[in-house]
Amino acid sequence: MQMTRRKLFATAAAAGAASALSPLGATPLLAAAPAEAFKSTGVYRYKVGDFEIVQLMDGARTMPMPDNFVVNASKDQAIKAAEAAYMPDGKVTIPFSPMIINTGSKLVAIDTGNGLGAFAASKGAVGQARQNMEAAGIDPKKIDIVLISHFHGDHIGGLKNADGSPAFPNAEIKVPATELAFWSDEANASKANGFNKAQFPNVKKMMDGIKVSTYEPDKEVAPGITSIATPGHTPGHNSFVVASGAKKILVQVDVTNIPSLFLRHPDWHALFDNDGAVAQATRHKIYDMASAEKMTVVGYHFPYPCVGHVEKDGAGYRLIPVAWDPNG
């Protein structure tokens, strides 16, 4: 696909895009739960034009830095980058955050988190999105559309309840056509890198029995939401532009993993990226455009609440987190 600035951000004025977020007023579009129902602080509400967005914390994993976390750089370099971001000594922390969008006519989820099975297995470290949905007053049965960006477990794990039943029983589940074709063919496992090869059985288990429809890049996949092919992380990985009126945001999903490593060093290849060279090219293309247009960017693995701006910084980029006022 040919991605051009005009094609992605044709109507985005820099001044308007820089102020795309506005605090949620006293009368939210989604029903608010009583204060005593809040079990965590993993609910962040903001507006893009007339759309209300709820960013859900799904938890985080902290682990010793794997030897090959950065495939084309040394472990020492990766540890130094993590230390520069004040992560625990010799470790790396990866947060997770799906989102719900109320367009006024549809309730749309972008990805689903690790799921309730992972919540039990991790003793609540991940898989928190469901309880945070409840805290935000969102009923999974009322979700109209679930947009899946790609098939890694932290994005599709929440499609099912712990007993295997559909978590969003009344929603249309939309998946990228290229992504579905890749993971549906077992022969592709031999072509995948080590991490993705190991994901095939889990993808099959998670997607088994889930009725899906497919979408293509550069299409409106829900009201005001357009898909963008951003391959490399997986062959069919998609990101999204969410637009309402003159306001829009770029939901980059996993174009980069941890920004303090792979945004600062966009030429580093993460072990999760199936094709590191393609992922690298995608990062430069997306972030050059986003920084030029001063777009608001949302990252699935950005520090919570996962919303900010990307600026060029030497050979790499840096993330400027949104000024978060929970009382705004």
C-alpha cells in the first residue's frame, strides 16, 4: 500500500490536531458507574470531536530483559535503554491498553486485551480490561463492533470469557483479511520468526469458534474509523485513524512496542516483530507523517494512559505524553 501524508491526514490541520483531545464533560456518553464500583484507576476518558474514547488499562508485565529482546542490538544496549526510562534494574515493563470508542451510533472496541484466562493465570497482573470496562459502566453485551488489529494473544485474548464463551456476544468481530489468511495457514509457521511461530497454536485456540468478518486497509471499518496497513509486526497488522469533525487521532497499536526502546531507536527490531526490516520501515513512515502533522498518537504499549505526540529526535523519535488531568 502507498501511504502518503495527504492520504492519511488530508484534512488534519496541525493546530487542530495538536488539540484533538478534550476532557470529558460532566455528562459522559457512556454510563458512569458509582464511585464504589471502581476497582482500579485503569479508566481514562477523553473526547475526539464528538466521539468519546475510553482507554482501558489491561495491566502490565515486568520481566527480566530477554537476551534477544532487541534482535539487532545487544542485551546491554537494551538494558541501558530500559534503565534510561527508569525501568526496574535489568528488567523491562510492557503495559497493555485496548480502547472503547462511542461514535454516537456505535460502541466500538479496538482490540480486547489479554483476557480473563490470562487474568487468572497471572494473578491479576494482566487481563484487567474486563474489570475496568465494568468500572467505566460499559457492558460487553452492548459492544457493536470489535476491531482486531492483529492476532497476538494480548490483542485477541479478551475475545472469549474464561469458560470459552464469546466475551462480546452481540458484536461483529472484524479482522484484517491478510492477518486471517496468514494465521489460518499452518504452513506459514515455518516462514515466521521464532516468537510468531510459537503463537500459531494459541491463535488457533483463541480464534476457534469466533465468527469474524474481514476488512481491508484504507477502508472505513466503523463510523469515523479508517484502517491503515502497518505491516512488519505481523503480516496483516493494521492501525487506525479515528476522526470526528476536524479532530482525529492515530491509533498506532503495535507499530512500536515500548516507546523508550523502539521509538527512541526505530531501527531496532523487537523479538515480537515477524519481519523486523518491514516493521522498521513502517515505523519511520508512520512517525515521520505523525510528527509532521503533530498528530495525537495512541499506543497499545505506551505508558498509561497511552496517549501523546511523537516528535523527531535526531535519528529517532520521542514520545510527549498527553497532559493527563483525571479531574479535567
